Amino acid sequence: MAVSDSSSTQDKAKSALTLDYLEDAVQAFGQLLVSRGLRVCCAESCTGGLLAGALTSVAGSSDWFDQGFVTYTNQAKIDVLNVSPDTLAHHGAVSEETAMEMAAGALAASPDADVALSTTGIAGPGGATPGKPVGMVCLGAARRTPEGVVARAVTKQFQGERTQVRLDTVDFALGGMLAHLGLADVAAQ
């Protein structure tokens, strides 16, 4: 039992650091959205709700956060976010094409949101395939414009174990993805 208690204490300390680590990034992200009069939604796979959890961890997030979708399986991506089965067949779940479709699908399912973020990747320790190593994450961003939805994606290679890959993904999504939509007040990391 003493080993379990020690592990539990370490887990609690790690969780506290995680929230502290992301809080400033979430605050800055939320302030940018409020200053632009925007609301965000998200679609997640490899982060499994961690992005939505981070976004809603600060008071006042209901002013700029609409909703989140966790679509871990390909079928969930198809059913909930309208990701094309052809995209999944030709590019795979971990691809910029899928990340863009996930973000666009989240916007389509969130009429009150103006911007969407998405994550899909291989957090590890397993799941790597040729050309798609552990730590590879594709992040998508979509924004409503007068001409329609504009989507962008970027692929990042994060290092570390599963938890670190997931945290780094959320951190990049908060700091880097809005810049890909022309909301460059947030510096890309």
C-alpha cells in the first residue's frame, strides 16, 4: 500500500504541474478569442479530451468555449465529424487531411463556434507505423470566413512518453494553431 500511496502522491503533483503549466497559455488563448469576439470548439483524438479540459480549466471559459468532441476511432470521426472514409483510407487517421476535416466537422456541428481546433496523432508507446512514428501529431484549425470555412493543418513531432506528447500537443494547439488561421497575436511555437 505504501508504494501505491507514493505513486498517488506523485500523480497528484504531476497533475497540479500540468494545470499550472497550461493555465497561462489557456488564459492568453481565451483573451485573444474574447478580444476578437470569437468562440472555439475542438475535436480530439490523441488528446482524448485533454484540450477541452484545459480550455475549460479557467474561470470565464464559457465566454469563449463552445464544445468539444472526442472521436478516438475512425468510425467516430466519420459519424460525429463527417470525416470522409476516403480520407481515412487514403491518408490515415494521423494525417493533415484528417486533422483539417476534423476541425471543419467540429465547426459544422457547432453553429455557435467561429474557430475549431483538432488533434490526431500517435501518443505512444505503441501505434507507430512506417512513416508515422510515436510522437507524430497532426493538428488542425478551421475558421468561418465570409467565403466559407478555411482549414489548415500542421504536423509536429513531439518527444517523450505518452503524457508528455499529449501535453505538448495541447500546448502547441493553444499557442500555435491560431497563427495558422491568421490570428497571429498568438506566437507560433
